[in-house]
Amino acid sequence: MKNIIAFAGSNSADSINKALAVYTSTLVNNVNTSILDLNDFETPIYSKQREEKDGMPPKAEQFMKHIKNTDGIILSLAEYNGAYTSVFKNLFDWMSRIEAKTFAGKPMLLMATSPGARGGQSVLGMAADRFPRHDANIVGKFSLPSFDANFSEGKITNSELNDQLKEEVKQFQESL
């Protein structure tokens, strides 16, 4: 059986992106799923001097092991001011110092959601451009706009958007 990881690029205790990632993971059949929480992988703010002085943070190395040991990645990015959250960017910076090919060619379903009508499209576009340079194999992308209007009780309530997500999940599943 294949193993996948699902996580949000957020450390919010009530992350809507984590809710989307968790829901999406339930749509993937015949896999073992590990839900990761960035709060469990907190690292000091990256700097070259800190890296030289202290080496790699164990939490960044642990997260990197999760990526290397999985068959697929479901990632839903939170958008703060049109970009990655600082917690995600910092962990990503550390991991890219451990391994330049950070995502190890693993199939990735890349997503974002937000309370607004654009559904995190700015961060989604940024990641879709950047991640392949770090060996991400993005096999599907999905943006969920207006989270509060389209997601309730742990699932997408808008049938058209849910069908769009299921198509992306199908592509992800086939790539595993």
C-alpha cells in the first residue's frame, strides 16, 4: 500500500488549509495517510550564520524524512499578504539547505484556499512556479475560493468545486 502525507502551509490551530488538506486526503483510495502539522516542526528563523553555527535543526531534518519516505504529497498553502506563511517559508528554506531537490520528485497535489474569492491563487501561482525548481512533481492544482461559503462539516459543499477537486485527486491517485 502506498503512503502519502498531507499538510497545510500554516501553523494556525484552526487552519482552513489544513481542513482542506485533511478532507482531500480522505478522497484518495487505498493509501496510508499521515497528516502533518507544521507546529510539530518549528525551526529557528533561517540564516546562513545560524546554519554555520548550529547546523541543521532536527525538526527540519525530520520533516525532510517525511517527504523522502512518502509516495505522494498533498499540500494546501495558506496565503498571507499574497505569499507563503512565514512558518512554511522558514521550514522550506531549511529543507532546501538539507536537500536542494526538496520535494524529491514526489507526486504533489498543490492546493490553496482562503476566505476570499481568489482562494489563495497568488500563493498557488507562486508555488507552482517555484516548487518544480525543487523537484516537485505537481500533478494537480486546486484553489477553493470563499472557504466559509464552500466548506462545512469537514467537506466541500459546492458540488461543482467538489467535482473539480475529485478530478485533481484522480490525477494524483494515478501518479502514485
